[in-house]
Amino acid sequence: MSDPKQLAKVLELAEQAFEQASLNLRSANSAVAACRQQLQQLQNYRWDYVKQAQQQAGATLSASDYQQYHHFIAKLDAAIVQQNNKLEQSVQAQQQRQGLWQEAQQRQKAIALLLEKEQTRRAQALAQREQRAMDEFALQQYVRRGR
């Protein structure tokens, strides 16, 4: 049916594609983890800043200090929203790469199975040929002895 050497080459290419998909998935996983960590840091910093400002609330704040406080909180909120968007994009890329990884894995397994079946088929065909040759040889020996 199929040439095992050609199938082996196709399998090698599929394995390379799978390895590349694995690297891409690991990279996407790292990017998602980094985005989550940065988002957590921004949220923690905002929470700490608000907590510190509340502790200083007993002291009188000037109008400019109060305005700077709200301006800084608004900047932190904008950074958090931006980081959330970046995280969503990273998760989408991760999901896409997960799908590509699964496809590459399935393709690799299918080709490996096809190669294994072809090798088994060829081995069985060889065994049958050898058995027929042995049967023919035995029959010839039997006929020669009988004469």
C-alpha cells in the first residue's frame, strides 16, 4: 500500500510540527501566567495605595493632594483595565495554540498508527510468502522422496 520510508518521513515532519506546537503552547502559557501576575500586582498595588490613603484620611488633605490621589487611582484603574484586556488576548492566543497543539498531536498519532499498521501488514505479507515458500519446498521434498 504505502511506502514505510515515505510514511516515516511524514511522521518525522508531524513530530517536528508537534514539537513546534508544544513550544508555542508553552510560550502562550508563560505569557498568560505573566499577564496574570502583572494584573495581580497592579490590583495589589491599587489596594495598598487605597488602604494607605484611608489610613491618612484622619490627616487633613489639601485639595491638590486629594486631586492627585484620585488622578493616580484613575491611572491605576486604567492600567488594570488595559492589563485585563492584555490577559484576555493572551488567553485567546493560548486557547488557539492549545487547539493547534491538539491537532498536531492527533495528526502525529494518526500517522504513527498508519505507519505501524503498514509495517504490520508488510510483516504479515512477508510471513505468508515465507510460509508458502516453505510449504512449496516441503511439497517438493515430499514429491521427490515419493518417486
